[in-house]
Amino acid sequence: MSIAETYDNLLQKEPKELLNYLVEEFYVPLPEAIFTAADMDAASKLIIKLSGEYSYLTALLLYAKIAVRDTKRNGAKSDYEDMIDRRDTIEGSQTQSSSSMPQCQERYHPHRKQPGTADEYTGVHQGITTVGE
């Protein structure tokens, strides 16, 4: 099955069904703190996973925007409105995914300074840091 076929299959779901699917597939709970090196490794993997999910959702959103336009031109009003709901659902999931990445980085890498500042990276202070520090 090609990626376009997968996108088509997702865009055929009812808007609520699509929302449930996206929540099940792309919701990533963030742990509250890192206590061990294994926790840090898991956090790094989580950041990579979130980046991949964001890319996928971005592509799916672009596909949905095209489908909205096509449905507006060629479909019934109710189909068009449902396609808008699907697009908005995907956009919300993408926004949630993108907001989790910086939150995850801030939570797990509090020693990092803002990019572009004179002291962008200061190194890990006091070994492994936790949320409360």
C-alpha cells in the first residue's frame, strides 16, 4: 500500500473516527522527570519519535488540504464540511505534536540555552537534571 493510499484511507474515516485514530496513534505522554541515564536515553528516543510523527502529520495535513479543495469543487456540501473537519483534526494533532517537542526538550534538557545565544550549550550541570531544578 502506498503512502497516498494510506492518506486516502485516513481521509475516508468519519471525523470523530479520525480523531480517535490520531489520538491513539500519536498521543505521547511525557514523563515528569529524568532520574537515570536510561530515562535520558528514553527521552532522546521520544524526541526523535515526535519529530517523525510531526513530519508524517505535516504531509497528511498537506494531503488533507488538497482533498478539501477537491471536495469543494467536486463533492456535496456535507462531504466538503466533513473534509474540513478532517483537515482541522489533523491540524490540531500536528499542533499538539509540534508543541510536545519543545516541551520535551525543555523538560529533559533544561541545561540548554536558547539557540543563537552566546552560551548556547553549557553542558549537563550536576549530572542528570530533573524537572524541579
